[in-house]
Amino acid sequence: MGVFWKDRQRNFLGANQYFLDYYGLTLPEVIGHNDDELGLPQRPSGKLPGKRMQLLEDGVPVKERGKTRSRGRIREIMILKAPVYDQDQIVGLIGFFMDITNTSKQINRLENEAARDDLTSLKNRHNFARDFNYLTGKPILAMMLDVDHFKKFNDNFNFGHRYGDEVLKKISQALLKIYGIGHCYPVRGDEFLVLRDFTDTDTVAEKDRQFRKELEHARVLDLYMNITVSAGYAYGIANNSDEIKSMIRLADHNLYQVKKNGRKDICGSPFQPNFFEYE
């Protein structure tokens, strides 16, 4: 852990050996200088304005997570600063810090993994509520897709359910390529959801054509097969998360119509918030 102490002008009065080694400095180089003069300013994340002065004026300790420059590299640190008193007067501060660069990367990786579906690597349903925040109040598309006759893949004589899993992975790869990683979710086994910005129905049709092209003569394990899907979509503006859910229900309704009419197709309609009230 790095330890340092400063006067009221924020000039260094001392530091421990870890601090000196971390920044590649000697004690004479440090004493009497501030962060900017030494070229190692700390840039806290989300620090409130005036918080640094509050420490020396009101004696309120500060805990920050931010970035610093160490031996030419930007590193992430967790730092705690507390006032130093001489009788009743604040005469400076003492600080402690730890390098959390690797820990932060591990946390980000774990958060990313937790947000992904194990089989398909698509965003899982835990992302829905968070993603709804940027989908409301603007034109969006909600599309439900279903793998046609998925049971035949799971019943494959040579591979069984493993083959069905590989088919789902192949479809997921095609979804990521055409629609992007931020917009696709697996739902209900062999069904998928796409949520994205909407421009026009011609763009929807072109994306759908590209997606189906990716699944033609697709290699799954040691076999080549045409994988087909049915799709239903709804488009419009949802003003809140409940309306987004209603839009998804309408997309699912349109998907059901496609499956009823023979599959291998796509069907869409504009979203109306009260659609299901009059169905």
C-alpha cells in the first residue's frame, strides 16, 4: 500500500518506499512538490466538485477510485485521504492507495460474463431492464425469431442434443454479425429476441435477407444444412418499459402468425400501446 502525506498547499512532506517504487521517484524528488509538478495527477471517477477542498476545510475524509500515471502507464487506484491535525487545526493530509488495475479488469470481465448467456454468448435477459433505459422515447424495432422445426436438430442420430446446441450457436453467430452484440438475446430455448433502433421496413427486410443468407448451407459440426427461421416484429415508439414489453408481445404475436402460415418468413406491424386491449 502506498502512503504519503502533504501540507495544506498539497505539497508532499513524505512518502513510504512503496509510493516511491510505484512512481519511480526518490524522496528528495518528491518532498516540496505537488502531483502536477511530479507528472502524476490523480483523476478520480465521479468526484464531487469541491470535494478536495472539503477535506482540508471541514476535515471530511475522501475515498476515491480513479486513475494515475505510474512509470509512464495509466493505472487504476483506490485511494483514501484523511486530514492531519495539530491540536484543533488541520495542517495537512495523509493518503493511502492501492493499485486495483488488475482487480478492476477481473471485475469487469466477471460482470461481462455474468451478463452473457453461457451457450450462445448473447446478452441474457438480466440485461433487459438496463437496456430499456436507452430504448424508450425513440423509434425501435422488437423482433422475435424461432428456429423452424428445431426438434429435428435435437433428434439428430449422430449428435443428439449437442447438435441442437451447435445450431443455436450458429444462429447466434449470424445474429451478432448482422444485428450487433448489443441487440440480441436468447429466449425460450430456440427463440431469440432482437431489440434495436428502427429506421424503416426496407432496412428490416434487408437485414432479414442477410441473416437468412448466413444460415444457408451452414456447417454445423460435420454436417452442412440449411437452417431456416420464422420471425415476427413490431416497430414504433415505446414511452416506458411496459410498452417495450407490449411491443415484444406484438412481435411474438406476429411470429405466431408466420408459423401458422407455413414458417420460413417474416411478418411485422406498427406498434400501438393498446393493441392487446382490443385483440
